[in-house]
Amino acid sequence: MDIEHKLLRAFEAVHTHNTSGGAGASWVRANAFARTQRTACAGGHAKRTARITCSGMMHAVLLTAAVTSGLTGRAWAQGSTQHVVGWGSNNSGQINSPSTATNITQVACGYGYTYALKNDGTLIGWGYSDLGQINTPSNATNVTQVACGRYYTYALKNDGTLVGWGYNDYGRLDTPSTATNVTQVACGESHTYALKNDGTLVGWGRNDEGQIDTPTTATNVTQVACGRFHTYALKNDGTLVGWGFNGQRQINTPSTASNVKQVACGYAHTYALKNDGTLVGWGFNGDGRLNTPSTATNVTQVACGESHTYALKNDGTLVGWGYNTYGQLNTPSTATNVTQIACGYIHTYALRAWSDCNANGTFDGDDIAYGGASDTNANGSLDACEQAQGDIDLSSIVDYGDVALIMIDFGPCAVCPSDLDGTGVVDFGDVAMALLNFGPVN
């Protein structure tokens, strides 16, 4: 059955089901709309494409997707199953996101390599691997967080245990027996810290600058961060405790660093994010890595690379500053609706918003049909499942009739109770029947 007939059949069914009020008129308009789109629909309802834009060795991968609607003849820049965007140096392939990097919940950047955590608790790594830092071991399953250092990687599992791999000089991978009931792991250049569920810390690895000499004041900790040779702990009262190398004043916590909700450490600089969304930075300011721009307001996360810094704002946009020789601050236009930012040595990654809107356990084309990564209903908020972009069924209201026009022919539908439109399969034709005229999309 071609798309025109699927549209007509779905709306005929809806018309039969809703004969009062304006439903009939709505169907007539939708019927006419479908017929006028016969040529446009001939090639099928949707076409998904991925574009990779490259420019030289030091380039940015702008990994995006367009869902081209045969019904409206326009491209929807609402995301794809691959919501990571990387830029900066690519000298080791660290921004060559693999096609398997889908359904991502966290991204982490190390020294010339990158890791992605998937929503099924598995990991994917790419980039520099001469020392085994992306050779994910078989027991790195049910992962809830991944952390990257210089040439080594740690995974935190959902049972509170740790798995580490890569280069093991200075014992950076020698996980102590006391590292149990872990809630967060952090990697520096060659030292590692685990935060336990009782708010205490366990550190191991290199210690020539005292970077694992946990002070007695580091109690009731809610987050730990590691720089090259220094470490910071955030306490549950919003105060900070720092230790390790202080040659560039990177542990000279300023008095303004109060009411802190997150801390980040770079090579020799530190940033604190306050509860009011403002930032405070200290330490070495080479290349302007501490020159917080005036646009860095309403911040929800801060990340530090070796010599560059990024802030994620509450509107999903990014602000970066510091060293930019390799383009690590050249935020691509596709880095929108960002939910997490990660900085490596000289590269950067952003994780974009996505939602399993049809609740089938994966982010796929059906979720793109529902919406995904844009405020398509223009209510001023990125909802879990944005529904429709306009009154495309001409019913004078943005409702599920518009959803029906968007979704039909996208395949099986996890939220439909039965084959309501009689096509022999439970699909988005049934969405048209079940949802049309149920009111505005919220």
C-alpha cells in the first residue's frame, strides 16, 4: 500500500470514529492534503541521511541527521540515532565517531581518544589505542559511568565496582580492594580517584605531587575531579577541598568559590560551577583558559581540557574559551540541544538530547518521527517527547492529527494497542486513529 493510500485509510478510519464536530472537516482537509502530496510521497515517507564534513587532519566531525518528510518536503534537523558531535584535533582518529556509537548517555574524552557509554551499559571507544586504552575488556558491562585519563580508562559498573584498562605505569590501574560501593570515578594524567556511597574517597596511582594524599577534610564528598597533578573534592555543603601540585595556584580555592555544585580540573587550572549558574576559575591562565566570557551564564556544566574550557548553558548551547590551535573551541552549528560536554587534551565532544519517545528500548527512526531534539511544539522547553512542528493537517490546532501525518509509514509502533486501521500491522496508522483530535500536543 503506497503512502497516499495509507494516509487516506488512516484518516478515513478516524473520520468514521469521530463523525461529530470538526473531525469531518479536518479529514476533508487532510484528504486533500494527502492527494496534493502524491508526487512527493512516491519515494516513501522518510529518508534518513548522515553527513560527515571533514577539512584536513585537524577537523571537526559534524555528525548530524536529517529526516526528510515526504509529506512536507522539508528536512527536519531533529537529531539522529547518533547524538555525539566532536571537534578539534583528529590526529589519532579521536573524533571519528563510529556508526555503532548510538543510544549514548555519556561521552568522555582522554588523551587522543574518546569513549561513549550506551544506554544498555556497554562502551564504545575510538582514537589512540597503542597502549590498550580503548581495548574494552569483556567484564566492562552494566556500566553507569566512564572516565578517561592519559592512556588509560575506567568504567564504573552498576554494582559499584570498577574495571580499568590501558597503560599502568605508577599503578594507575591497580584498583585497591577498598574501592567498593563506588558512585563516581575520576581519572587524572596518571592518578585515579573513586568516590564511595558514604562520601569518602579512595585514590591510587602517581603521587609525586601529593595528588592522592586525601586530606582529612575531604568528607561528605559528592563529586571528585582530577587534573594533571591535582585533585578536587566537592562537599555536600557546596565547599571545595583541593590537594596536589600547586605550582600554578590550581588549588588556591578563591573565597568566591562557594555554593558550588560541580568542579572541573584541567592540566593546571580549575573551575567551579556555582548554584546560581555562574563560574569561578583559578590556576594557570595561559592561552586565556580562565578568561570566562560574559556569555557564560546560566551554566549547568563546566568541562576542562588541557588548556581549554567549555560551559554548557541551560538552553543547550555551548561557550568555549582558551587554547584553540587545533579547533577545539570551534563549536559546530550542529552542537545544539546539548546535554553534556567533555574536553580531552585537544579535542571536544558534545552529547545531544534524545529520548526513547515510543518506549521500545532504543532511540531510532520512530523517535525521530515523534520528535527528539528540538522544541518542535514551541512551548519554550525541550520536552521528553516533542510531538508536532505545526498545523500540517490544517485543523487550526497543533494536535495529534499532525502527529499522524508525520508518523505514518515509519513502521511498528510500540504505543499502539492494536491494529485499529486494519492494515495487518500495528503501526502509525493506528496512531492516527487512536490519537487524532485528542487535543493540543503538550
